[in-house]
Amino acid sequence: MGNCKSSSRARLGKAHVVPDSEWRMQDFGKTHVPDLEWRINDFSSLLETGAKSAKSDAFHCSGYLHVSPMHKEIGSETQYVALRLKTSEASMVPGHTVHVVFELSIYNHTKGMYCGCKDTYNFHFKNTYSKEQCLIPLQELLKSSAFLVDHSCVFGVEILKIDVSSPEKMAVVVQKKDTTVQNLFVQKKGFVKRTYTWNMNNFLDLDLDHFVRSPTFEVDGHKWYVRIYPRGDKYSTDCLSLYLYLDASDELHLESKKVVVMTLSILDQKNGKHLTATSGLLVFTGGCGWGWADFLGLKNLKDPSGGYVVGSSCIVKLDVYLMA
């Protein structure tokens, strides 16, 4: 269970929110050691970017930590710092359900321990996000010297138990490893913007059963490309799939980690009603991709009254903000 490989990608899903009127954080004690320790440096700059979420790099349990710094529960105007766990699609097998017991936490510097909540969730092939857990009101965090030190916050994930329900009745043992430590440095003034347009004039002639990748382009000295699945990948449901990748062909960048915010669009060439999706802050490593499995329904794609495919032309547009 490790980082993304060249063939892997991660889907960006909609929030699965369960309101929790009995919100509480518990102390986990000074002996608590998380599997992932994720420090977000200059947390206020994260808020200034307007990012609705930020996602860590993968840690050794093949998972990601997802932080929503301005999350609102249904029917409430209070903003919370909320966490949820995401599993890697590459680790999921159709027909298998993975039951995970885990703890999501934030470090309390005053007490010298992590505080948070315990949760359980059933992950499966097309449901790789847990529900969001509100840990602390945003305004309380911003005023606190316990959770916000030198403008930085430290978040944690601890995997307690994994059970796999499958025809093979697989047993999974969670082996305790050293804590994976990651850092996210956010500087609003450090973003470089680039727009890339991919005009496919032969869209109807493409191999629709496999993916097609755009020409490679550069942003701030790093190579990127867009990958499209015209009939959807194995994670989609009757939809076109669309992803952005950091190219792994340049050996100098294989171990690099890049933080981006991206917007992918398929342009409506007739009516101007472009279909657009925007991510939160994402951490890319060489050969790893992020995007949407269910980007555009195939029915809407093929609708002659729409303008997503005109003749044999389909246009994909990328707006990417790369942290320099």
C-alpha cells in the first residue's frame, strides 16, 4: 500500500455529508501515534485561496486525508474544519466492501496530544470517500493557540482495523508502520496560472474503448497532460471520464510533489454552456492523476442539441493554478 503509480488516478467526488448535531472532539492521549501526520503550513493562506478542500498525498494504508477548511453542515451557517478519509481506487476491487475503523484528528499543542473522533465506514469500488466529520468551528480554530501555532495546523489519521467482505473472504492485517509525515506549504502569492486548450478534431474517430491522452504541455517547468476516457473508465457510470496527470517521463520530477488547483471544462461550441468542474487543493506526484470519473453523462455528450461534440470536434479546457 503506497503512493500513486503511473497507471493510477484519484477521483474527485461530491461530499457525502451526515449532519452531526452532537459534535464533539475527544482527547486521544499522549500515546496516540497516527499513521499520517499532515501539517498544513500557513493555514490562513489556504483560506485566502478560497479552496473548499485540500487533499494529502497517499500514505501507506493506501489512503488520503481530505480537509475541508470551511465546511457547513446542512441547515447551519457555522463553518467547520472537517476531515474525511479517502481510499485509493487502485486498491479497490469490484464486488469487495472494505470496512475501515479509523480516527481523524487535529493536534492540540497545549495538551501535547491529538484530539478528534473515531469513525467507521464501508468503502467500495465506487464509493471511496467517508462521511465528513466536523472537528472544530473554523473561527474557534483561528483564535486558538492550541491548534494553530505559527499559522500551522497538524492533522492526523489512524487506521485501527480493516475488514474486507468478498467472495474470497479475505483477511487484512493492519501492520503498524512508522508515521508518514507530510507537509503542505500554502502561499497565495506563489501560484502560477496556466490555461491549456485541447482541441480534438477527430473525436469520433478515437478509440472509444480506451483512454486518449493530450499532447504534453509544461507549467512552471513541469510536464503535464490530460487523459480522457470517451466512454468512461471502470469507475464511471455511463459517463465520460476526465483527469489531469503530472507526467512521469521526466526523471527529475518523479519524486516531486506539486500542489495545484485545477478546473477542467468541456466546451459547449453551440450554446456556450460549458461543463466545468473545479477541484480543491491537490497534491500531485510523478505519474499520478486527479479528476472525475463521472464528468459528463454519455447521453448529454451525444445530444445533438448540445454543443459538446460538433461534427467530430470536442474541446477540453484546463485552467491550472500551480504553487511555485
